[in-house]
Amino acid sequence: MKKVVLTVKESRCRCGYMKEGDTFTVKDICPPICAELWHIAYPYVLALQNGAELDCGDVKAKEFCVQCPDGGRVVLHGKAVD
């Protein structure tokens, strides 16, 4: 299964847990991010781990961006790596 690297691009996290520039490599288990953000990111992570290309702006790519469901306070970028 492919690895997916998650990078925090923006953070106004209320609890201060997610910091801009934080990175997490997802192999087979959930990374140490809040459950709400993981809930949003997981379907994209799973798709990339299984070789999918996703709509990313105007192109298809092996990456994605999602926002925290708490008003977009955290922006997370994911990218498949070999």
C-alpha cells in the first residue's frame, strides 16, 4: 500500500494542536491528528493508498487538500509518495 504524506498548510486550530508545517506519514494506521479532521481526510487517503488520482484544482493528481470542519481552521494537504 502506498504512503500518503499529510502536511498542515494553514492552522488556526482552537486547541493549538495542529501547527502549520506539521507533517505526518500515513502507512496503515491513523496519524495523530484530531478525529474530525481525520474523518474528512480519510476517504482521500484511502483512495491515494490504492492508486487513485483525484480532482485537484483543474487537474487530476495524486494529492488533495481538505479543510477542518470547524470553519476551515486547519487546511491539510495530502500527497501519495512511493
